[in-house]
Amino acid sequence: MSQTIQKDYLSLTEMAEHLGLSRRTLERYVKQHLVEVIRLGRTIRVPMYEVERIATDSMMPKEK
């Protein structure tokens, strides 16, 4: 039985890989409150709707 599991949240590392950005860039976005995150203790997770917003948001600074 083959199933595809859709994640509801990504780590910053997973989000960086998905968007083609560096983890450090995403950490700066979080610090500047440009990305909505959920904190569970020291763990940071990003909701998929936020990942999709960042992927399509032309107002987000682009990494050089």
C-alpha cells in the first residue's frame, strides 16, 4: 500500500530546501516577523499555508 503523507508543518530546514533559500535567510525572516511560525519549546515549525504564501509572495526579498 503506497500512501503520500502531506505535512501540515515544515521545519526551517525543510522549508529552505522547498523554497531554494538558505536556512539563515529564513531565520532572519522569522526574526523580522516576515514569516509566521509556531514555536514548540525550542522547535520552530512553519505552517504549509505560510510556506505557500512565501513561495508566491512577490514582496518577499529575494536571496542573491
